[in-house]
Amino acid sequence: MSFIRNGFAGPCTRRGLLGALFSALLALALFDPGAATAQEAKQIKLTEKHLQGFMAASKDMTKLYEGANPDKPDPKLEARAAAIAKKNGFASLDEYDDASTNISMIFSGIDPQTKKFTEPPEQIRKEIAALKADKSVPEAEKKEDLAQLEASLKTAKPIQFKENIALVLKYFDQLAPLMQEQDSKRPAD
């Protein structure tokens, strides 16, 4: 099941720390085969068609999965999602999922101000440093979060297809509102 369907499609915007932790947890789930999902993130080479199809399908997918229970798959919902994916140029819902995961993975590593991309392992190292320096986080919570971040760092991998970064950057301004909309629909941390 994709992060779009799970409601995890973009960076968290509520609090800086939550945004940093979300990116790290996204990296953990994407790169750690033993993480909460049994599905390993499949890195694919993105195309213009993937980006355009993702953007075209985004609002319909967000609306479709709004309020859905990610722990309880609904075959009718999945069939409607597959139809949306196919209508927007994807061969299957799995292809849409792979593209959306890769787009989200890269998008979460782009600084919105500088448009500079940071590889997932480096993102996690920065998040660890920021969390260690944050005095507002209770020690017990900090210890648990640091353990999760350090575990994700051990398995985080760089982006395999570097050309995907340039492609997502090309569409960054068009993707930003879509990712923010999906983020606002996801459950609270």
C-alpha cells in the first residue's frame, strides 16, 4: 500500500520538529525492509509522464482516500484508485504507487527556499542533530525518537536514479501545493 493511500505523501508542516521526524520516519519506512510496512520501496526511474500523471491524479486520489482506514483495505476503493491511475496514464495502481513514493521521497529532501536536495542519510543525520539540540522535547520522547532515527540511518540509501531529482525539481512549484494538501489530510502525529 502506498504512502499516498496511507496518507503519508509529503513533509509535515505543523511543527518544525514533527516535519523533521516525519521525514526521518518516511525514510525509515521507505528504506528499512523490516519497518512498519512489509513493502520495500522500489526506486524507479521517473519520467515526465510519471510526474504529469501523478499531478493529474493527485486531487482525485487525495479525495478518494480521505477518511479511509489504511489498516483495512477496501477492494472497492482500490478498484476506484486503479481506475484513477489508469485514467492518468499509469499501467496499474502499483506503477502509480511506485511513482508517487519516488516523487514523495525526493520531494521531502528538497529545501523549499533553496531548492537544494539532501540525500536521505544526510537528512536523517541533520534531524538527529536537531533533535539532540532541542530542549523542548521531553527526554523520554527524545530517547525514543533518537532510537528510531538512528535505526533508520543504518538502512537509509541514497537516491538511486539521480536524474529523478532534476525532474522533481523541474515540477517542484506545481508539486508543492499537492503535497501540502495531502499532508493536511493525513492523520495527526
